[in-house]
Amino acid sequence: MSNRVKMRLLPQDERNKNFEEVACGYTETEALAEANRCLNCVNMPCVSGCPVNIMIPHFITKIKARDFEGAYEIIKESNNFPAICGRVCPQESQCEAKCIRGIKQEPVAIGRLERFVADHHQRTNEIKEFKKNGIKVAVIGSGPSGLSCAGELAKAGFEVDIYEALHKPGGVLVYGIPEFRLPKKIVEDEIEDLKQLGVRIMTNMVVGRVSTINELRDQGYKAIYIATGAGLPKFMNIPNENLNGVYTANEYLTRVNLMKAYEDDASTPIYHGKEVVVVGGGNVAMDAARCALRMKANSVTVVYRRSSNELPARAEEVEHAKEEGIKFAFLSNPIAIIGNNDHQVKGIKCIKMKLSSPDESGRQRPVEILDSEFVINCDMVIMAIGTTPNPLMKMTITELEFNKWGGMIIDENGMTNMLGVYAGGDAVTGAATVIKAMQAGKIAANSIIASFT
Ligand code: FAD
Ligand code: SF4
């Protein structure tokens, strides 16, 4: 059988001017054709590649039989947010990397099939009743990790309250990942499903400021799950990072995505760079670059210190970015930002790099090439070189243990050194992936459930 069924995309010269979703999803015919490429392998290697162990061949078999609702039920047993994961999971390095079909041809497009099933599902407003056990649990942070933990607990009968610092729930799913990759309506719908399980979400609640962990305990919460993410941006510590026109990707994406700065009547100010440089090579860098293009930049260049082979961003996003006209300066590292007399960015000075022996991450270490400096003229620089866990928990809960990168230390059950206080997601691992954050939420939820049975 031939290669995988391609996903239709919005035309390149149209999509880089608006925030509409780029990937259009499979039609029924396309989904059936792709599902029929699955060999229904007995040992199911793809399942072991999925961090939440979705029974992949089982749901694909249901698609083949046109039982799309049955497929949805199977996915939902392991994953509360299939419409999100079908869109943003790095399947190429997870389930699809293990697919037997992939040995000789392209692997089965598992993520696209997951998205098809989730999009096909008809939502109802039916409130799902679970037998309540009367035990209250507080979840701090409403990103994928907190939401996943809350969903599992609610299904087991716990009374779950989520405390979220921002005015909208969803974490990076709403403030980081842009509309053209993950429409916010999808996130809202999946969160609505969670509310139907009985989960309550309190927004504008910065735990550590409005209440402490001990105060939450005093309110009757028998367990607490901390999923506050990794929202503290890193800087390069090069000259002039404080010039006007230098943004962190966090701030830029929050203004564009959460505050909808692309709408004419948006209440948030944003600088519209014409010649934009984005520093970094991950998903965040790709998102920032593609947003800048849609915010009417004339040119956007991604500066990355390694080569294209080491780019950590999802392969599909890199491909889409290139198609849209994003330029790349590989093996290049910024050494200073250059400003004009008005303290506004007018360029970025970089140096050429070459790859040397592998570093502790196993990737080849980039080293500078002597006398190879060059300048890229630009009026805006977006730093997307990584983030570390939000420091507020560390500042306000002195009993909690943290590692040297600011991540909370947990045991194999997801519990911190404080009895009954669990943690997971980016707040523990540093910036990772949606599905890993969800997996951590599930592990903690199962531990909490076990501790009360
Ligand atoms: P978050 O999603 O960060 O959620 C944490 C939540 O806690 C936030 O809502 C925050 O406001 C809240 N919070 C923080 N402090 C407090 C407090 N004191 N009190 C109350 N609430 C608090 N991963 C992928 O798998 N695929 C992708 O394509 C992808 N693209 C990405 C693009 C961008 C721009 C970014 C930034 C990340 C991307 N990631 C991607 C990574 C992924 O989104 C994260 O790994 C994941 O969201 C982590 O989930 P989390 O729940 O641990 O934290
Ligand atoms: Fe189907 Fe690939 Fe999983 Fe085999 S490994 S069951 S072909 S998805």
C-alpha cells in the first residue's frame, strides 16, 4: 500500500496573512483510506510509543468499521483531550516512530486519525454523573497537566477545584500555541467536557499570592496537585537585551494569542516589527516566527545555533514555517543586539558556529568560528531560547524541595516531599510536551485515588 494520505492545508500565500487553522483535517474518505494502512499488529508497538498508552490499533479498527463514536470512546479511555493531542503531539517521535508500517514506508498517520475522530465527535451538553466520594482535591494551574489530573480525579468521584492565575483556563494551550495551529474553540470545548465531569475552575487566582498551600488545606482539600508550568523566560545575557523591540516569546505570544493582538480592536499594545529575528529552534520559536509573519512583518528570520538536523521543533511545524516564507540562519548565534539613538532595535550581531563533539544532551555541541561575526538588520527580536519553572511556588512554599533548575522534586507517584502535595508537568520537568504534562497529571491522579482506597 502507498504512503500516508496527505493532510490538506490552507494555501501558503493565504494562510500567512491570517490566523485561521492551517491544517484542514481529514475527510471521512481520507480517514478511511489512512486507517486501512494500519496492519492491526498483535504486539501493538505504537501503543508503547504513546505516553498515555492509547489503544491505537483498537481505535483505528473502529474507524475502518466507520464506528467513529466507538473510536472516540476508546481514545477517551486514555486521553481526555484527543482534539488537542491530535493537533499538537510530536507523533513522529512517539507512536508513529514505533509504527511497523514506518519500516518500509511512511508510518500510519496516527495523530491525524486521532484528530479526525475527535473532530467528528458530536458534543452534547449532557452532565456526566459520577458517584461522589466527598473528598476535595485542589489543582493549581489549568494547563494540560492540571486539566488531565482533574479529569481523572473527577471520573473517580473526587470533588476537584482548579485554581488558575490567568483569566482563561488552558495554560500554554491558550496563551502560547497560536490559533492557526490549535483553534481556541477546540480547547474551550475540551475544557467544557471537563466541567461536565463536575470540575470547577477558578480563574484570576494566583496561588502563593491569594492563598497559600496551607490555607488550601485549611479549606478542606485532602490532596493538592501543583501544575504551574514553566513560564519564566530565559535570556541570553548578551548586550542590549533591554532595547525597545526585544520581546520574549512568552510575552509576544501571550499578547498575540491570549489577548488577540491581531484583532483591530485588541486592548493590548503590540509592536508590529517589519524585519523580525526570532532566536531559538523549538516549537515556541516556530510559533513566534509564524505569528510575526501574520502580524504583517516583511521578513522573519529564525536564528538557530545548530543545524537544521537538530531543530527541536515538530517536523511539520518547521515544514509549514518554511512554506510560509520564514527564513532560517542555521549555525548562527547572537552575540549582541544593536540599537539606534532612540533605544530601538536596529540589528542583531551574530557569529557563525560549527558542530563539535556531543554535549550532555547527546547533541553535537555548537562552537564559535573565529572572526565570523555578521549582522542581520532588524527592528524586532523575539527571544525563544527556553523557559524555566515559574518561581512563585519556590518563593512562597519554603517546605517544598526543588532541583537546581527550579523544578519541584517528586517521587515515582508524583508526590513532593510534602505529604499529600503532588506536582507534575513542566513545573517538574521544565519545558516539555503537552502529552508528557498530561501523563504526569494522570500519574498523580492515580496516586491520589490509590491513597484514598
Ligand atoms: P502550562 O501549560 O504552562 O500551564 C500552567 C498553568 O499554571 C498556566 O495556566 C499558568 O497560568 C498557571 N499558573 C502558574 N502559576 C500559577 C499560580 N501560582 N497559581 C495558579 N495558577 C498558576 N508541546 C507539544 O506537545 N506540542 C507542541 O506543538 C507544543 N508547542 C508549544 C508552543 C509554545 C509556544 C509553548 C510555550 C509550548 C509548546 N509546547 C508544545 C509545550 C507544552 O505546551 C507544555 O509542555 C505544556 O503546556 C505543559 O503543561 P503544564 O500543564 O505543565 O503547564
Ligand atoms: Fe497500526 Fe502502525 Fe500500530 Fe501496527 S504499529 S497497529 S500498523 S498503527
